[in-house]
Amino acid sequence: MNYLNTPGFLGTGAGLLADVTLLAYLLLLIPGMIAGLVFARRGQHRPHHKNAMIVITVINWVLIIFLMIAVYRLDVAGNFPAQPGNTRYLMPTVHAVFGLPAQLLATFIVVRMLREDSQVAAAKGRGEKDVSRFWWKSAKPIMRLTLALWLITASLGVITYLVRYNVLPTAGSAVIDPAATAEPAATPEATP
């Protein structure tokens, strides 16, 4: 069974995995990103914010590796150079341009968090009382940038879905009937 061609359930003509991915972003990941922001604002960095960040980052990697890269390679990569103005191929490319830095920054932040936790645990194990030197003090701007890129990328992902499966009309997607012209009468040049 080709998992990319299994029919979806939203009635858009998209495959099952595209429909599940769309709903995962709308119902789980975007709300999870907002919840992570709320946790951070409330000072609930450990474990709430950290766990939200880890879960979102890991789920994103799974969706990127097993669905988005596969679809991009199968459909977009070969067609985008030939039709760069076609929104069906342009939108996934723009989505990737914003999404890759967002995901790499998120991964960096998660690695940083896990490293901090292990350094603090080791310092406490050695009996150190002041562990503040292990905390990443300039994280806030990078965190805000990552959240902004993630939300932009998620929005572009929704738009990409709507464009690719013709839910939103785009320039060039409407089929225009050819103009009807009358058949020319016999011309003097054509008659003997």
C-alpha cells in the first residue's frame, strides 16, 4: 500500500496523511506551541515548557521526514524549477524556506535545554549550590524567533494544503473555456 496515495477524509482530494497532518497542526501542534508560550510566560520552564518544546519538535521532525520531504521530492522538486510561478509548487517551497530554520532552531533549543539539565544535575551531584552559570540566559530572543517562525511556517503549511488541493482558487488554477469563433467562410483565395 502506498501510504502517500491513500484517500483522505476531508473531501479535498488530499491523501490521508496530508489530512491527518493538517489536523495535527491545527488541533495539536499550534495549540501546543501556544501552550509552551504560556508556560514560559508563567515561569513554568521545567518541566512544562521544556516538555512541550520537546514533544512539538519531535513530532515536527517525524512529519517532516516521513511526509513532507517525501511529497516534496515526489512532486515539488522536479516541477518547481520548470514552473516557479505555479503556486502549487511555490507554496511548499516557501513553507520549507521558513520551516527549516524554525525546526533547526527548535532542535538547537531542545538540545540546549537537555544539556543544561544534565549540567545542573551533575553540578548538584557534586554538591554545588549555585548552578546559575549553567542556565542559558539569552534564550528569550531565540525562543521568540523560533515561535514566530514556527507559527509562520504552520500558517504557510495550512495555505499550502489549501492551494495544493484546490480549496483556495489561485491565479492560473481556473479553467477558462476557449473563445468561440465562427468558422471562416470560404475566402476568395480558397475558391478556384
